[in-house]
Amino acid sequence: MPIPWRDAMSQALYGPDGFFVAGTGPADHFRTSVHASPAFATALLRLLTQVDSALGHPPRLDVVDVGAGRGELLMSLRRLLGPAESAGVAVGVSGEPADSAGVAVGVSGEPTHSGRSGLIPAWAGSPETLTPAAAVRLSPDEPAPDEPSLVAVRPSLAERVRFTAVEYADRPENLPKEIHWTTEIPDGITGLLLATEWLDNVPLDVAVHADDGWRYVLVEPSTGVETVGEPLAAADLEWLATWWPGPASPRSADRAVTGGSTSADATSGSQSGFGAARPAQGSSLTARSRPGCPEPHSSDYRRAEIGRSRDAAWADAVRRICRGLAVAVDYGHLREGRPVDGTLTGYRGGRQVPPVPDGSSDVTAHVAMDSVASAGAAVARCAYSLVSQREALRALGADGGRPPLSLAGTDPAGYVRALAAASAVAELTDSAGLGGHWWLRQPVGIGLPPAVAR
């Protein structure tokens, strides 16, 4: 029996035998930035330290991963931070812990001793630039110690971080006990909320423009065969009129998104909505693009994906934050460049497949990023930042530059490590692939961290 796409996606992805609930997890079916390289987690660790600083180094710093898969990102962050038992380690003015060797972790996930090109460079107060006691006084009136030795002025970041994974699947057996596992986003978050390729899997309704206006698209879950259903409800029609211009809702300047900032670099990278697709594992496939469709800037929108449910999901996530930063990383599009025929597609076993909502494959659609951003900003009551992943990672110090060739003569092993790390960063910042993803950053009760405010 045909049902609305929103109901079909919900059952196929999150039902008892759903794609994200049963089986080994999404990493076996498609490749995300989390799976591509430890460089992604390393960049997020730098962002976390900046959020920590903006919050004044609270005694508890939350890191909440929504749509956590099998906990891969949080496990990477935990490894980079090191054990929480290392109390009393030296910290710089940013509150970042130094390891026993006094070296930083490069994007390859290994200690960086040389060959920094392509890695995340040192910054003032970082683990590589250990700060003498005179430079870490808690206030200008506090006398400096006689000895310029390293001191611990607060518990280490590793001691204060509390990791929470939000996912419907059962808790993985190998997950460290330090990572809390839950099916619901917790309330009262102080810290960083991450949503990496979560919103694209929030179920939504699909509409088609018929002779008498917009109607819902129904789908038979076992086959993927679609039929035309009832006319759209008033709330969905209003969303389309505001966010998805088409034959029934001509484009107008007064409906443009307000209240945030959008990077020109990001819009040029994925204006059509097809440039920032989820790559399949071992494949260069991108989002569905049907031959013969009108150009994305045409007004002849035949299908539309109604993002109202995603707006509500993001607004609810932002509402759970007391103070901190919410970051959504996903592939999507803006109002000025909606895809003319939709983006609904599937992934299974490393390949793009038709979107059949029977629970055997991922069913996903690009995100209307400006609509989601506006919904979050209305809750947070402050502006958001929306840029491409390429720009976001570069602001966090990952540029993908090759190490100097001279390093090969002085430190061959270091050169090979640095070259591998640079290649990994290059994949993450490639504007035709993962680098074309959007980064939506929504502060709540704090100013924008330095890497976000650029």
C-alpha cells in the first residue's frame, strides 16, 4: 500500500529492522568525512577547544554527536584527547592539554614532530607551545610564580569532556565506557553539539507539481513505485512558498533568508545542489541527477522535498543547548539553487542505488540548508554561519598542502606520514566531494569562536 515518503523513510531507516538500527552500521555502505580521515576529528578538536575557551572552561564540557553511527567520531575525539586520568597536565591559555612529549597531534592522528605542511599547525597556547607559569595566571592581579615552570591551572580538557552519542541502534560492544549512549538528544548541553550527515536522513515528505498544484508523492515501500497523493496541507504549502520556489510560488527577493551569514565560497561550490553529495565507499558516485532535467535555476520545479521536518529537528537540537555551539555538516542547497527534480536517492554496499524504502539501504535527500539555518537561529536568537567544509576546515588549520620535498632527505618516514596526512586533508577539502558539504554553525549564548567568525 502506498504511503507518504516521510512515513516510508521513518520506518525504513529507524524502524525495528531499519537501516540505521539493524546491521553493522552506515560505515559499511557509504563514506563520510568521519570515516575518510582522522583529520576531520582533529579539526573538530581544535573547534572544541575554542568553544571551551568561549565558555570560560566549564567544569563539564559536553560533546554530543547526533546520528552517531557506531560512535566513530567520538572514539576518534577521545583518542586525540588522551586518557582523562592524566590529571595535572600542563595547559596553555586556551585550556588545551599537552601530551607528555609536548607535541601536537597532526591530522594523520599521529604525533607531529616534523613536516607540518598539510597538518594542523601550532597556535598560541597549543600543546606544542607549552606555556610557562607566568603566562597562565588566572588574573592580572595574581602574582607569577618564581619559577617559569609549567603548571596546571585547571583540570585537563580530557577530564572535563563528557561524550554523548545519540543513535537508535544498540550500543556497540566495543564502545568505551566514557561515551554515553542514548536515543534522545539530552537537555542542558553546555559545549558542542555535532550533527554530521544527520539532517539528510531526517524523514521528509516529497511533493510533485501537478496540473492542479502541489500534491504529496506516495511510495510503495517494498518496490519504491511512486503514485500521486492528496494536495499539500497548508503548512507544507507555506514552507514551499517560502523556501522552494516553483510554478506555484514565484521567486521574490523579499522571501530571501535573513538572520545569518553565507559564504560565497560555499555557494559557488554546490549551487545546483548536486555538487556536495555523499560519496559512496569506494565509488565516485554523487547525488542523483537525471539526464534531460531543466537547469537548477529554471523555475520549472517538478518535484520538491519539503524540509519542514528537518527545520523542526534542528530547532529542537539547538533548543537543547544552554550555552555552546551547534554544528551541522551535510550536503545541501540554497533557495537560489534548489534541484529541479529532487535529490532523493539510496546507498547500499558502497554504491548509489534507487531509493527503495524497504530497510535494506540508506534513503537520503539533500538538505535545504538556509531553511534549517533560519529555524535554528530563531531558537538561538543569534546569527548563524554557513560555509563550505573546504572553508571551515581551512579556518581550522587543515589546508592539505604537500610537505616540502627537502623533508624526504632529512626525515623520510616523517615525509611519508606528512604526505599521507596532506592527501587525507585534500580529500576532505575537495570542493567536488566532501569539501562541498555545508557547515552550519549556530552559537547559543556565546560569541562565535575564532575559526567560525572568520
